[in-house]
Amino acid sequence: MKKVILLLIIVISVSCKNEAKKDVKKEVIVEVKKENFPNELGKVFEKHGGIKAWRNAKVLSFNKGEEVHTSDLHSRKIVINSPKYSLGFDGKEVWLDEETKGDYKGNPSFYYNLYFYFYAMPFVLADDGISYSKVDDLIFEGTNYPGYKISYASDKGTSPDDNYIVYYNPKTYQMEWLGYTVTFRSKKPSEKYKLIKYNKWENVNGFVLPKEITWYNKDEKGIPTEPARPATEFTLPLISQGKLADSFFEKPIVE
């Protein structure tokens, strides 16, 4: 009888332990990227579609004139195709199609991602290795546009001394202006900012991306005065969560 009672106690004990094990849930640790940009810029990103949605996107494409610019948003591989030439970045080096070298007059290393940065505003201003600092408002036609300066760590990109300043509408938080420096050739920091007005935007799969931008002249106080050149227009925009094959960004093989 004692053996029976002892056996029942053991069976009940084991059964309770098994039930307890069933109730134990594994703790799932989800790593959340900690953002370091100011709250105001977070509102700007949100106005343009949200930084989380942007980081889930994989491919960005747009036309500038006859050029088709296509970028992998994660690896930053890029290819530019036009009727006369093609160039790109395959993740390791910048290339220019051998058969079209005579048709392209610029510097591929400078140009391959130039308009990607202008077009992917303001989201590229949330890349890793960026520091932010508040700057004086930009004043244009009686409106004050608050701004933040963006600086890069010394190991980021081919021109880490380049700086950007994003100016936004204080009521809507939509981006309105971009100031930027060019240090590709000099390799030295500069305080000479070029200025672009983001004239028109359009909704592309939930993202507010530029449709037209205009470079502006400035007076001696840095206040924009008038357009420096005709507006640059972007057409046929596309942003997708689909991924392109690595071979898409490789230099064409000359047979």
C-alpha cells in the first residue's frame, strides 16, 4: 500500500513538473535599433514616410533626364544607365562601362551616388556614423526654417568631410531646403555651402520623395535670393521591398 501511495506521489509530482514546463515561455529578445537623431528630425522622417518603413525598403529607382538611377538601399550598390553610357558601384569599386568611356565626360567616383543622396532626402540623413547639431534658421520670403547640421565620422564614405544642413517647415515638418559642402577634390573641410530648394514632392508607395529641386544663389549673409539654374526634375520613381541580384550592379563584361 505504501508503494502504491509512493508511486502515486511520484506520478503526480512528475506530472506537475511537466505541466510547469509547458507553461514556461521562452523569452524572445528583439533587438531594436537605437536612434540618435534629434526628435525634430524624427518628425521630419515621419512626415516623409517614416524611418522604420524606409529601413524595410530595399530598392530605390528614379529617372533624371535619360539616366535611370537604381540603388540597393542596404548595400548602397548603384547603377546608372543611359542610352550613351553606364556606370555604377558594385559594393567594392566604382566602374564605368568600357564601351562607353568616350561618352561620359565626368568623374564616375564623384557622380555615381550624387543624385542618390539628393533624391533619398531626408532619409539618408539617418545613416550610421552621423552627428547632429542645431544651426541658425534659414530665412526665405519671411519664413524661418529651422535646421540641423549633419556631420560624418572619419571612416564613412569617400568624402567624410562633407556636411549637410537640412531645413524643414516648422509647422508641417516637411523638408524644404538642403545645404551641402563638396570636399571630394580638396579632401578638406569647407564652410562654403551650396543651397538646394526642394520645390515639389510626390507620394511614392507611402514615401514623400522629391519631384523637383532647384539650386539657389545666396547673398553675402547666406540668404537665398534667386534660382541659380533651371530646376532638376525626377520622373518614374520606384521604391520596393524586392531585392535585385548582385549581378545587376556589376560592370558589364566586354566580349
